Amino acid sequence: MTKVPDGQRALVLQGGGSLGAYEAGAYQALYERISKTDREKGDGKPFLNIVAGTSIGAINAAIIVSYVVENGTLAVVSFLYVYNHFSHPYTWCQSKLGALHCKTFK
């Protein structure tokens, strides 16, 4: 029987629309706490071994993993950048009876 290595970490993110932004903040807190503890112990193990999710959680997982693949390191900055970008004011337009109506959201 194969022994499971000690200390593996997994992050599973759930779906549910607005939970995506909550997950970004929770991820930041987890990353800061665990990274600090690992540095103090001198552990060279990865922050996460497995990242998975469903719905918005899958999108968040893809953001996290894609940053690691592209940069060879893990950072919270790219994850939070996505949510800060979404929170900027935007304009939504729709056509009603042939006229274009627009509204800016903040």
C-alpha cells in the first residue's frame, strides 16, 4: 500500500455567484497566514498541492493555478486584481424600442 505524504494541502472552492469575491478575501488571509508559518518553519513545501472548484469556485481555482503556471510562484495579487477589476464602474446598455439606453454602475 502506498503511503500518503504528510502535510499535503488542498483548496476546494464552491460555487454560488457572490461567494467568488468572498473566496478571494478568504484566500488572501489563508495565503498570508500559511506562508508566514511555512517561512518561520523553513518548510519548502508548496502552499497548495490541489486546487479545485465548481462554478465561480472553478473560475477562482483557474485564476490561482494559471498564475502559478505562468510565474512559477504563488501570489495573491493576481487573484485580487481580477476582483478589483470587476468592481470598477461599468456601463451597461440595452436597446428598448429601437433606442439605446445606458446606465453606469459603481
